[in-house]
Amino acid sequence: MALMEYQILKMSSCLFILLFLTPGILCICPLQCTCTERHRHVDCSGRNLTTLPPGLQENIIHLNLSYNHFTDLHNQLTPYTNLRTLDISNNRLESLPAQLPRSLWNMSAANNNIKLLDKSDTAYQWNLKYLDVSKNMLEKVVLIKNTLRSLEVLNLSSNKLWTVPTNMPSKLHIVDLSNNSLTQILPGTLINLTNLTHLYLHNNKFTFIPEQSFDQLLQLQEITLHNNRWSCDHKQNITYLLKWVMETKAHVIGTPCSKQVSSLKEQSMYPTPPGFTSSLFTMSEMQTVDTINSLSMVTQPKVTKTPKQYRGKETTFGVTLSKDTTFSSTDRAVVAYPEDTPTEMTNSHEAAAATLTIHLQDGMSSNASLTSATKSPPSPVTLSIARGMPNNFSEMPRQSTTLNLRREETTANGNTRPPSAASAWKVNASLLLMLNAVVMLAG
């Protein structure tokens, strides 16, 4: 009996010693850490650690090693084959740990001293969905096709990248490249990102975006573009981006070259007619022609009533064109009558003689300095309609109706300038149209 008790006690002692020497078998939490979820969620953050704490179980799922003093974790995390989440941010690492478990889903290595993200760092991370390498010193990111197949979020912000990384996985939904030194996007860089919904490019050094760079971002919901060095004055470089911003359904934060975008929107709303040349037909000239054309709206001109003895079946309208007066779109037709003669509305057959005189001037009458001293005298042009005037018509007292028009042309700095030859041609053509209207009214 005593022998049996001795053997049991001996076996218990051996078992206790064995369990003490192999703590990984037990659900034991390291002394420097806190554990939850049956000790499978381990938090060792902020403990001034430089090496992994003893006592970590190999079946842990979540491990937080942030805010410590790790400089090298190569090959130290390989045994934890069930690890899903790893936080090694805010340490002193100069590269991602080699031989990371392939079971990882989420990894944060933000705020370290990592200068290179090499192809070997992510070559076997088929299950990784979230990768944060922000706030490092990255100058280059090398990714291989068909790696990181499950990656949905990639944060490379606040680094020293000068070009957008190529071979980014096609399942990405969010890419943060803000706060870098990016200046270019190589052709085809974003062509496979058809699932991308958020793209952050603010606080970089972009001057333009190459043609077709964003054409495949069909699912994009938000993009940031503010605080870049957009070449708004170089239309050949910036036109693609401006048109894309105007047409995309995504929410654009920080619209580049807002004045140019507004101009493009106006052009799309009011397109220029084919064959229309703005340099040959300015806005002031359009207003000039509109003013003259408005004269044709006069249906019954006022004329001086002629005594009955001079009334006949013949009526003459003398229209004189001389280059003697300027006009503007704000002026109205002014018809002058002798003050001592009563006037009333009459038809054209009752008027024995009525003269409509229109004066045009090459320069500005109000600005003598612009008028040439050697200007040739006005050359009147008279248009008459004869229906058989009395023989003594030349002796009849004639009443005249004078229409004075003013035309002003203003330069960009507010100074007046003489009308161009092209604008004068347009004015004369419009006057002829107006005269035709007067002739028809006279008939």
C-alpha cells in the first residue's frame, strides 16, 4: 500500500515538472501581456519589448506587439500557424519580418523605419486582406502578379514613394497613396483595379494624369486630388483629368483647376456651333448686329404730313449712308422731326417726300484722339424708290427724318478702339437688310 502511494506521488512530481518546463502546452498568458478568448488573443503592446515574450501559445489568433522597441522579428513568428491578426506598428523595424505565417488576414506595420517592401515580403500571403505600411520611409514597393490575391485594403500613405506601385492586386477596394512624393502613374498601373471604390492621392506632387489612367475605375466611389501641383495652364497635359473629373460619378474631393472645369462644363452645356470662329465675330459685334436688326421691327415709320396739293401716286424714300456716327447695343433708334411741323401717323402713299438719313463713322466721335485727321470724307449712298413723282417735286419743301445710331467698341482694358474692317462689313450688311425692310414698308 505504501509502495503504491509512493509511485503515485513520484508520477505526480514528474508530471508537474514536465508541465512547468513546457508552458506552451498549457493555456498560459505571458507575464508581460494580457490575454483574452482562452488566451488566444494576446496583447503585448507598450511593454518596451525587444524580443518576443516567453510563454506564447502556438495556437494564438491575434497578437499585438505595437509600441515596443523591436528592430528585427525575422523568422520569429513562423511557428504561429493559426495567427490571423498581427500588429507590429510603432516599432523600429527596418523591414517586414521574414517567413511570416501564411495564415495572416490583417497586418499593420505602420510607423516603422521600413525603406523597401520587397517581393519576398508578400510572396506567400495569399490570405492577407488588410496591409498597412503607412508612416514609414518606403521609396519603392515591389509587387508580383498573382500575389496578395485576397488583398482588399492597401495603405501606403505617408511614405517617400515617387511613382504609383505597379502589379497591385485586382481585388483591392481601398488604396491610400496620400502624403507621398508621387509625380507619375505609369501606363497600365491601374488597369486591373476594376473593384476599386476609394483612391486617395492627395498631398502629392502630381502635375497631370496620363491619358486613360482612370478609365477602368468603374466602381470608384471616392477620390481625393487636393494639394497637388496640377499644371492648370498646360491644357495638353491637364485636359484628360479635367474631363474625367467632369464625367465621373465618383465623389471628387479637391477638384483640380476648378476654373478650367467650370469652363469645360459651360462648353458642354453651350457647345460652339460648327464653323463658328469667335475671333472673327466678337461679342460686341454680335450686339451691334442685333441692334441694327432690331430696326427692322419698325413697321410704320413716322413721317411729316405733306400738304394735299403735293400728294400724288409717287413716293420717294431717300436713304443716305455715310460713315459719320458710332453706335452701341444700348442705343435706340432716334427719329427727328422739325418742331414747327405737326406730325401724325400716315401710310407711305400719303407721303410726298421722306428722307431717312443714317450716319456711320469709322472712328469714335466722342474720342477725338482716335479719329484720323486725314480720314476721307463720308461717301453717301442713296437708295430711292420712284413711283412717279410730280414734275415740280424738286421745288417742294422736303421734310426729313433722321435716324442716328451709335456704335462703340471696347477693348479688354476698357479703352475704346475703332471698329475693325470685318465688323464694319457686318454692320454694312445688316444696314442693307434694314434698308430692304424700309423699302418693303414703303411699298
